[in-house]
Amino acid sequence: MARTLNALANRLDKAADNLAEQANAVKKKAATVIAKSLISTTPVDTSRALSNWLATIGAQANYSILAHSPGSGGSTRGASMSAALADAMNTIGGAKPGQSIFLTNNLRYIRALNDGHSKQAPAGFVERAELLGGKTIREAKIKV
């Protein structure tokens, strides 16, 4: 009987480890979907707003950065978007089970942009990104 219980305990331990890894993969996938959506839909003039979607692990970023590729009139959108995505993917990829991923933009005017202040993007691009992340989680297939 002790062998049977030990075998069961071992199987449960393996299942728990597997579950944590699967949940971590889903978390990273959802964070990736959200980051890509935020970075690609943020209205651009100087590239500073899209550059400031900062991915961090464990706590929210409490700082802001300059534009990855400063410009005007959206001229450096592509370069800044590539750099912002690369930074976010690098951070998200390093998340381990149990660690929280944060996507933060600390610029004072990001709320105004999300409220539709810019003609480049409709209001609610942040909420849209959140919905896409939630959909990714709901559609995840976790096997126990």
C-alpha cells in the first residue's frame, strides 16, 4: 500500500509541475498578445508613447523612457515598434512560474490617447488589448 501511495504522490507531483509550466506558457502568450496589441495600436507622433509600453516581472515599472527612435509625425513608428516589441518579448520570455508580468505605460498623456484624443486610433485601445489577452487565456488548452 505504501508503494501505491508513493506512486500516486509522484504522479501528482509531476502533474503539479506540468500544470505550473503550462500556466506559465499561457501567461506568457497572453502577455505577448497584449504587448503586441498595445504597441501596434498606440497612436504615434514622436514614438515616445509606444516606446513606453514597458514589460516588467514582479512589479510595475515606475519610470518612463525616451522614444526608441525619436521622430515626428509618426516617421519612426516602425523602428520604435520593433525595438519596443523586442524589449517586451525579451522580458516576457524570461518569466517563470509564479512570477507576475506587468505591462505599464507611465506617460501622463497615455490616458488621453486611450480616450481617443488622437485621430490615429479609436478610443479604448488599452481595453481592446486586455480583451485579447483574456481571450487568449480562455482559449488555452491546459492538460492535467
